[in-house]
Amino acid sequence: MKTFHSVVAVMALLFSFFSHSIAQNLEVHNFIGKQRSELIAAYGNPVHTDNSNTSMICLFYKSPTMIFVADETSIYQAEITKDYTNESEARSELDDMIKKSIKNGFTSDTVSVNIIKLHKTGIQTDIQLLNLKDKFEIKLKAVRHD
């Protein structure tokens, strides 16, 4: 019985760890205007925090690489860089994120097949799909604007 409880505890810890990894999708622009506590609740503690300047607190996450910049009140910038082994995987996740964003009130301005701009009141999001030598990469940067 003791072994069973140990196995269950280990599985719960692994699920907790992987749930943070799974949650790390492209939709970081949804954190613009939200509290840092909401970000940490969703993704866990960052691997590094730079709070040497209270008007620009940076929170860094790894795998995929994510950077959030916040002031005393809320997050005002979010960036993610995520790698993919093939183009169809990258496009599938990108398409899914764009569809969800449009349902959440964003408007899409497609500059080209590989450059997309999403915006809604107070948030500007720029997305690039890059074809690198041995992988595909999506870069997304969202900023709060007035």
C-alpha cells in the first residue's frame, strides 16, 4: 500500500510538471494587461526574474522561450519563440492560435503567408513563421498600446 501511494504521488508530480509544459502554447498575447500572479498560475515560476527596475520586471521561461515584461500593475509585453520539426506542425498550431484569437476579439492583418499581425483595443501582436535550415520557428511579440 505504501508503494501504491508513492507511485500515485510521483504520477501527480509528473502530471503537474507536464501540465505546465503543455500549457505553454503560442497564446502569450492573452496575458497582456493581466497580473503576474495569473501568469505564474498558468506557467509556473519563471526560470529567471529580473526585477532590478520596478517599471520593467522581466520574467523568463524556457522551452519554449518566453519573456514577459510587467510593471507594478500588469504585463505589458509578451514574447515567445517556439521551434518545430516540420512546417505542417508549425502552421497547424499557428492556425489554431489565430482562430482562437479572432474568437477572442482580435482582428487579423495578414501581411504575407509568414507574417501575421493581430490586434484588438490595447494589444498589438506581430507573428513570424521562419523557415530555418533544419527547423521551423514561430516568433510572436505582443505589446500593450494606448
